[in-house]
Amino acid sequence: MANEKKNEIIEFTVKVLPDFENMPDIKRIYSNYISVSHDDFSFVMTFCDNRFETIKPQDLTEKDKEGNLIVRAPVVAQIIVSPKLMPEIIKAFQTNYEKYLKREKSEKKPE
């Protein structure tokens, strides 16, 4: 019994960062529209390219119940994440948006 190893629990913190140097030919995609939905197991973020200059008159035939025109925007990406990750996503967007607003405000100082 002297040779038995006890199960030890080792705790440590890990910081995950994107590895941009070893990124294969991943392309960046423009999106100006997002639709978010969820179920019990995931959140789905669907990104679309909804630039109006690409809409053709023949695309403007579908209407909703209230008579509003419906435009089908091309889906460019769909990201599915665990609900447990959503608070971190919201925090990251909020932090970056606040930094953006601060920078915009400082760049537009009155002369």
C-alpha cells in the first residue's frame, strides 16, 4: 500500500488566445445583419450580408402578414455555441463596444 498513488487534484488557470500565426486559409466575411435564436442546448447566431445594392426588383415580391416587403439576405456564416458561453460573448461584445464608443467620442472632440 505504500506504493499506491493518491489521486491528486491539480488546479490551474488557462488563458485561451486565438492562434493567428497558424491560421489556415480562413477568410474574413462581411456581415451587416445577425439573427439570434436558441433552444435548450445552444444559441445560434446567423450572419447575413444584407447590402441593399445587391437587391434586384424581382427580389421584392414577398410580403409578410402586415404587407411589409421581405428581403431574403444571403447567409454568410452560422455560429452555434453553448448557452454556458453566452455570458462571456456578451461581456466581450460589451467591453469592445464601450472601447469603440470611447474612441469615437475622443476622435470627435470639438475644435
